[in-house]
Amino acid sequence: MKKKERHLLFVPIVLAVCGWTLLISSGCMVGPDYRPPHPGAPSGWVGVAQAPATQPSVPTPQPAELARWWTRFDDPMLTRLVEDALRANLDVKLAVANLRQARAARGIAVAALFPTIGVSAEYMREVPVSVLDTPVPAQNFYQAGFDAAWEIDVFGGERRNIESANANVQSSIEGISGAQISVAAEVALNYVQLRGYQQQIVVAQKNLKSMRDTALITRQKANVGYLCDLDIANADANVATTEAQIPVFETSARQSIYALSVLLARPPAYLLEQLSPTDDIPGVPALIPAGVPSELLRRRPDIRQAEAQLHSATAQIGVAVADLFPKLTLTGTINWQNNLLGTWWVAASRSYSFGPSITWPIFEGGAIISNIKVQEALRDQAFITYRKTVLAAFQDAENDLIAFNKEQEHYKYLKDSVAANSTAADLSLKLYTEGLLEFLNVLVAERSLYAAENALVQSNCSITTDLIALYKALGGGWEDMPPQGPASTTTAGTGTIGITK
């Protein structure tokens, strides 16, 4: 048989081997197949079922509408801050970078399914040592070649690794959604707290004016001999105590502005001019569709992220199990070697080899079995983490529902308390001015009124922050995010965010 004919016989053999290996590689994959868990969910929220119908704002079991929930507070500044933060926040950018890393890692895993091809070249000049003063000519050696190797994924270990990498990509996507939810909630909470501190300053300044007027009355009465120095001292102490609380509120308000600026990836004082003017605490909508608990499993990114991590851990078991089985690799090389470039392409300079190889670990000291047990334990840990995440999500939602409902009741009683204390303060001052009541009653009434009004502001702030926490617990805020714009590429201290008064 001629050499050319023998070479041609390799073609159908190679094609047959490749077809056989491809057929096998499209078949079974060792290890457990992932099946999504189905945790039980309550039929409804307890907090929704027990919500009094007389409340100004009531959670309802209607399908949750949580996209861009911050717009429901009807506060343009809050909306602008949240949406600018979603474009610029560094935690969101970090989550996006994690996604890029996960996608690149998936690319590495996919590359294992393809053959590897390398090229090599070498030049060497050899100058032998002269023998008996007889010169020996130098020799040149030229070598170049290609080599290829293709490990056939017969038992699916590499495909399981790709499955795990895909799950890690999904986990990173959910991480971005989770970061967006956290950022939106943090911005809203800090903004509401800022407005709450500003309103506490307003209440303190209003009561301070009343207390100063009362102190002036005590001095006027003392000038005509109706009072002792003790009443004057108590009146001055009441003024000073109230006045001393204003710097504390101002400090907290300023710190809230600093926190908001940093959430927007800006220097702390960036929003000082825009947010320093006093404004009202954002109001809450009348109806809050909370949906049903089963929706929470599909909506909250942390639950979906925990499920993706469980999927990834399950696939890694298959990767470990595949190490128990033989590995089939197709290898081939072709080389040219000669000492003369002129005769480089002649048949005598060429050599090649091709063929399959099989490696099968027979004894590894139990390392493979131990690795499988490690991956199974990691899968079990991921499942437990998933269950904990689900239970914590249900708990968060119920905690925020009961807090939101009960705080409205608290606010109603505080409002009645403010009205009663206001009447008591007016009457006590009137009777004291007419000489029919001791100053101690005026002092108690003024302190009680200030405490009640301050508590009312705090309760109003808590209602709004409880609703923000509820929106976060229900997993709202990532469904309709603004696109990444130029603000996402700016650095702290440069450019503008677009916030106006």
C-alpha cells in the first residue's frame, strides 16, 4: 500500500473517533441533577389580615406593586436622590464588577470543552569543540511544530462545572438586585431621618419660644414680689434644657446629609446646600399592596441568590464524582526539524503523531471520595442557608408589617396626647399668670407638651421608615431600575449628580 493511501486511511478513523466522542459527550452527566427547592409559604400575611380598617394607611393582600416604590411618597427630592444613588453608588458598582468576574469565570469553564492548540519553535546553533586542532564546523538546528489536545467530557464533569458557573453568574445578577434594593432603602431611610431631625428642631424651637415667654413672666412676677428665686431658676433650667437638645438634633441632621452624600459616591458635604433647608417628613400612601408570601420567594433577590448558590454547590458534586471515572484525551502533534532551512519542507523533516489516551486514577488514598463528601457537605450548607434566608425573609416582612400597623396606632394616641397637653399647658400658664396656680404645674405642663410633640414627630418618622423597611422586606425596588448613565462613571468629587433644590 502506498504511503499516500495509508495517510488517507487516517481520515475516516479520525472522523469516526471524533463522532464517537461527541456522541458520548452529549450523553450522561454524573452527579445529582439540581431540582429547585419548594419551601412552604404561609397562605397570607398575619399583619395584613389583622390590619384595622380605620388606619390612615393599610397594607392589603392585593398583588404587590413595588417597582420604584420611592415615588409613592410623592417627594421629588427623595425620588431624585434614590435614582441618582442607584446610578452612582459604589456597592452597586461592586456588585456589577462581581458579575463581570462571574461571567469571565464561566468563560474559563466553557473553554475546557474545546481543544487546546499550541505552537512551538526553536533555533539552536551548536559549535563543537575542536579535536586535535581539526576545526569542526558549526551546525544549526531548526525546530517548529503544532500540538493539540482535546479532553473529551465523557462523564460530564466539565459540563457540571459550566452548570455551576452559570449558577454563579445568576447569583451575581441577584447580588446586583440585592445591592440596588439596599441602596434604595438606605437612601430613603437616611432622607426620612433627616427630615425627622429637622422637624424635631422645629418643635424644639417652638417650645423654646414658649418657655422663654414663661421665664419672662416669672421675672415680671418676681419684680413685684410674687415669686421666689426658685421659680426663676426652674424656668431658666427649663429653657436651657430644651435649648441644649437643638445642637444634638442639628448634629444628627448633618450626619444624615453626610450619609446621603456618601451613598451617592460623593464627598460628605456634597448635598449640604440642597438638603439643609427644612422640609416635611414624606407622607405614606393610603394603600400598600403587600401581595402574598409565595410572591416573596420569587421576588426577593437574596432568596434567589441563595437558590443559585445551592444550584452551584449541587453541580460541583458532579464535578467531583467525574474524577472517579477515566478521562479520554485526543492528542496530536506535527513537527518539522532540520538543520537547513532550504530543505525544511521535505518529508524527511516532518514527523507527526495522533491518538487517544486514557487516564484513570486507580488509587488516590481516598482523596476523590473525600472531595465528593466535601462537595456534598457544601451542598447541604447551601440548602440550610437557603432555608434560613427564606425564613428570615418571612420574618422581616411580618416584623415590618406589625411595626407599620402598630406605629399608626401609636401615632393616633400621641396626637391625642399632644392635644391634651397643649390644652393643659395653656390653662396652667393662664392660671399661673392670674396667681391661681403654682409655677411647678406650668413647668410640668410645658415639659409634657414638648415631650409629646417630640414623640409625635418621631412616631411620624417611624411610620415612614417602617414602610420603607416593609418595601425592602418585600423585595421591591429592583424591577425597574434607571439605566446606567454618565453618573455611573464619574468619581467622587467630580461632575454633577443633577440634584436641585
